[in-house]
Amino acid sequence: MAGTEAERRGAGTGAEEAASRPVFRFAPSPNGMLHLGHAYSALLNADRARETGGRLLVRIEDIDTARCTPELERAILDDLRWLGLGFETPVRRQSEHFGDYRAALGRLREEGLVYPAFLTRGEVRAEAEAFQARTGTAWPRDPDGAPHYPDLDRRRGERERRERIEAGAVFNWRLDTASALARIGGAPRFRDAATGTWRDSDPACWGDVVLARRDVPTSYHLSVVVDDALQGVTEVVRGRDLLAATAVHRVLQELLGFAAPDYRHHDLVLDGDGRKLSKSRGSAALRLLREGGAGPGDIRRLAGLPPSSPTR
């Protein structure tokens, strides 16, 4: 797996200079319009890049080809330019790099760390409910509230797995988290860029996460880890809602031999009801704020950020 020269070095920079500069990234999905919460995260990344003399990348996370559209991508990039983000081009589009994710998944498959999972979400819920009714014990759930995947498919023999796949069964590739943790010697830590301290992680709280689907050779977890490694990202600045996911990402980095970036998880911009802003609800869409006469400085103020300072 290898990123393009532009992704690794950046236009107009020499190899030694690029290697010594911090690298930040803002990675939106073009499945809706950017809202004020996205602007807050994007501007924090831009501010960190400016403060540290680093590089700012934009990555388009469009593995969901059914919902992501070129029109929404163009609107997102237009909003980011309007905000004044000086990001490098060309941007990396995940849909153009499925081969990188297949290669990473292939390495994990060769090491026996992933398995085909055939149960639907409804079947997983039914399994969890039956267990709870039978034992009176709560079925474990991940930080998003979804029930952990049962161990039925993990225990299937290779022959049965192959026969099911050859028969056309729908399946996902899931990480065998227990085996993965045994392989790397336990839950890895991560460095908190905000405090400069090392923090523990709890990958087991997710159970066996999906890493790829039969028709899409990746998932958010796998693609973001591969992309950050290939693009040389040194500090991930993202919302606190992704703090728990860092545990999964650190496991994958260890398994694949990738250097781990530092992590900075910022507070979320909430709506008047205290809920996280949502594309699906059209929360504080930047396009609407722009059409209402707001300028980039107004967006910083609405997001609770100080006025921008000159580039050093």
C-alpha cells in the first residue's frame, strides 16, 4: 500500500521538510451538507496546523457510494474554501482507494484475525434478547448501544464458512477482537494531544467490529486507520463522540504495523435541545448561514472559537 507523492509530501515541499511537519486532516462524508459542528472541527484542525507550522489535509470519506454524491462533495469543498481553510490538493477520496483497504484486510485475513459473519442485525438482536430472557443477564452492548456480535460465526469451521460463502450467503468481515488483543499483548494506549499524557483504551467494549462488507471492502474503522497511515497524519483532531472508537483504531494500527498519531477529541457543538448536530436534521447548515449573510468570522463566533490569528 502506498499513497501518492502529493499525499505523502504535499505540493511544493521537499521530502525532509514535509517529513518534519505535523500533519492534520479534516475528513467529512459527502452524504449531506456541512453544519456548524463540522465547521468547528475543520477550523480546529486548521488552527492547529497554523499554530504548529503543519500541513492540513482534507479527506473525502465516501465509502458509502449509495449516499455520497459528487454534488455534495463539491458543496463541502466550497464551504471549506469559504471558511478560509488552506488545505492541500488533491484531496484523497476513499472510493478511489479500495485497493489499499483490500490489502489491509487481506493481511488480517492471512493472520486469522477476521472472520465472515453471517447474522443480520435482527438476528443479533434476537440472540441477545433470547439470552437475556433465558439467563436474566444483560447482553453486552457497545458504546453506541448495539448488542455485541455473538460468537457463533467465530466458532464455525473453515469448511462451513467456505460453503456458505460459495452458496451466496451475505456476510461481513468482523475483527476477532479477543485474538487481536492476544496477538498485540493487550489493549494499546494512545497519546492525548490535549494533555500530553497516555490514556488507556478498551477495545473489548466494542465486541467484534465490522471491518468490511462483502460488497464494500472496508468500513469506517479500517479505512480511517489505513488513510491516516498512508497520509502520514500525526495528530487526529475530531469530536468526543469518536473517543471510544480510538480503541479500535489503535488495535488495527498495532496489527498492521502503523505508527499511531496523537489524538485530540474536542467537545461537540450541540443544538438548543442539547443534541449533537445532525446532517439529517439540517442542523445549522453552513450553506443556510451563508445565504443568511454570515461570514467566516461569524461562523467562528457561533462555534465558540476566537477570531483567527495571522499565519506565523
